[in-house]
Amino acid sequence: MNKSEMAKKLAKKCDLSEAKAAEVVNAIFGTDSGKGIIATELDGGRKVTITGFGSFETRSRAARMGRNPATGQQIRIPAKKYANFRAGQGLKDRVER
């Protein structure tokens, strides 16, 4: 499912227009700078927890040495920050059924 399909389902389920539903989905999940509630919170280093569904947080990975698989030469892999999602118990139970 992509964002437009999600918006269509939201529109049907909540009796909204498809345009309004798409606006809501983009307000929550948008990734453009300054948009998207989840992305904005992660930018600020804050955790987003949706009880029963899961939590989003930013994690850091330290710089390390790696190996180029084609040449075998050692390379330096730089440190980076990344978004992480951890499923909540309600979602885990639902998927498990």
C-alpha cells in the first residue's frame, strides 16, 4: 500500500474527501522539510510513540571500517543517523494471528 492508496482507504473509512484524506496522510507521514509530524519530531531528536502500534526514533551508528566486496580494499564507513521503527505489542499480536 502506498500513500495514495492509504488516503483512499482513510477517505472511505472516515467519510472524508480523498483530497482531505491525502492532506491528513501527508501531514502525518510527509518527508519534505518542515512537513510531516513524525519526520519533524525525529529531526528534533524526539521519539514518537503510538501506543499499541509502535514507536519511531532516531538512532546513531558509529563510524567503522569496512571492506569493498569487489576489491577487498578497506574503506572507512562514516557515522550516520537513521530512523528506526519498533512495532508495539498490539501490532505484533495482530500480525501474529
